[in-house]
Amino acid sequence: MSYGQTRKGSFIESLVNVAVGYTIGLVSNIIILGAYGIKVTLGTQVILTTWFTAVSIARSYTLRRIFNWITGRTECDNSAPEQPEIPTKESLTQRGSLAL
């Protein structure tokens, strides 16, 4: 059983997250700036949204690294916790813990 996500899965999730965020950012900029009567060409909108997206990615990455540092987590810490061994009759007999 695997807990967590593969590196490929994380990468794909990140790409989808950025693509969705970029699209939402571009559309919302067009709507919001238009609502305030600010005339900006589509090319300028794309450039502005690209800058905002880059800043957002840098912010998100930096905060994730800071929180990982604060909590002492490393990339190796995301494995599944070790499950306790369920004793069997044989293992208890071998340890002398089971009186027959």
C-alpha cells in the first residue's frame, strides 16, 4: 500500500495547478480591469498574468520549503509509517512469551 504521491504525479499535479491558475488569472484580469475601465491589450494581459504566475510559484515554493524546514520534514519522511508486527503463536513461542 502506498501513501503519498509519485514524483511524476506531483509534477503533473503542479502543471495542472499552474495551468488552471494561469487561465483563471488571465480571465479575471480581463474582467476586473475591464470593469474599472482600464484598457489593456491581450498581449499585455498575457505578460502581466505570466509575471503574477511566476511570483505565485516562487511564493508557494518558498513557503513550502520554510514549512518543511520548521517541521523538520525531509523528502524521505513522506513514506508510510511502519506498521506494528502482529504477533503470531509461533513468534510468541520462539520468544518464550507463550506458555503452553
